[in-house]
Amino acid sequence: MNLVFLGPPGAGKGTLAIRVVDLLKIPHISTGNIFREAIAAKTRLGLKVKEIIESGGLVDDITTIELVRERLGHSDTAGGYILDGFPRTIPQADALAVFSKLDYVVNFDLPDTIVIDRLSGRRVCRKCGFNWHAAFNPPSKEGLCDKCGGEVYIRDDDKPESIKKRLEVYRSQTEPLIAYYREKGNLVDIDASPQVDAILVNFKKALKLS
Ligand code: AMP
């Protein structure tokens, strides 16, 4: 099953994706994770995108489309994939339609006030990628992941100025994709405000998996 997870930053796309990987045995492809890994490894791609990502802007379409086109060519996507954070613009969606066919686009619906609360408290494990929250779900020892012992940190783009910019970018450049996919007929709306277990139940119902 070929899936796109669409929604504002902090909507829980990555958290649900981890559960859906288990359920459907398909890979989770997050363009944000790929860029962050490239930045950490100081590759050419990483050096090119570092500043723009940390400020909350979007990487250019040509670079991002090429990255996803290449990734979807790997054999592990033969049974499907979850694309998380791509497409983020209409040109990206047009390009994706040329090289892959989507089954569903899952639209995570969440108001800005909740997005800001979630992102400003988000703490991420550098080792396993688990998302903690400083107020709602803190690790038992500050700065250390309960799951794997890795270092828990604040993403550079989760700082207040970048959060504001990312939300503006989302509403202006990415939100138009909701109408784009609704018109194509493969959009599924999910209320992203409950806990992940409840979202998973709604997800399965919407995709007729249970
Ligand atoms: P995410 O982890 O999905 O929130 O992505 C983190 C950052 O990576 C975004 O704020 C963008 O700077 C960049 N990024 C991720 N996916 C894309 C995309 N499809 N197009 C452009 N930039 C992207």
C-alpha cells in the first residue's frame, strides 16, 4: 500500500508511522529524517540543506524530488511505503504522480495552537528517534531516553522562531495539497488531536484495515 502522511509539523505523522510500519510491514520514508541524517553526517546534501532546515524553510523542489525518486527505487518499497513529509508543495505532488501511484493520502488535522504546544515541548532521542515531550511525556531522567539510553535533544527547527516559520510555510505551501488530493479522491481525514492508539484505530477504520 502506497501512503502519504500529510499534515502540519508536530501532528504525530512520524509517531503513527512507526505503528503502521509494524502493521503493514512497509518502510517509513521521512524526508526530514533523511535530511537530518545527511546534516549529522556532514555530506554534501547535508551541508547544502543545513541552514534552510534549521531556519524552518523548505529545501528546493528539485533536490527533494530527486531524493524521493531515488529512495522509492529501492527494493524495500515493492510492497508499498509511507511517505512522511513529502510532498510538501504542488510541484512535488505533480512529480510524485509521475513516478508512483498513491493508494491513500492521510490528512492529519490539527489546529495551530496544539501544533505550537507540541513542538515547543518536543524532545527527540538522537539514537532511536523516539519523540518525548517536556510536559506531557517527559523521559524519567532529563536528557536521557528511557527506551534506549540515547541522548534526548531539542531539534534546531523546534526553536520558537523556526516553529512560527514552519507553520506559515505549511499553511501557505503544503495545505493546498489537501484540496489537490481531495479532488483526486484519495484523501482520508484523521483527527490528529488524540493519543496515537486512538489515531491508529481511526486510521485502520478509514483505510478499511479492520
Ligand atoms: P520534518 O521532519 O518533516 O518536519 O522536516 C524537517 C525539515 O526538512 C522541514 O522543515 C524542511 O526544511 C525539510 N523538508 C522535509 N521534507 C521536505 C520536503 N518535502 N520539501 C522541502 N523541504 C522538506
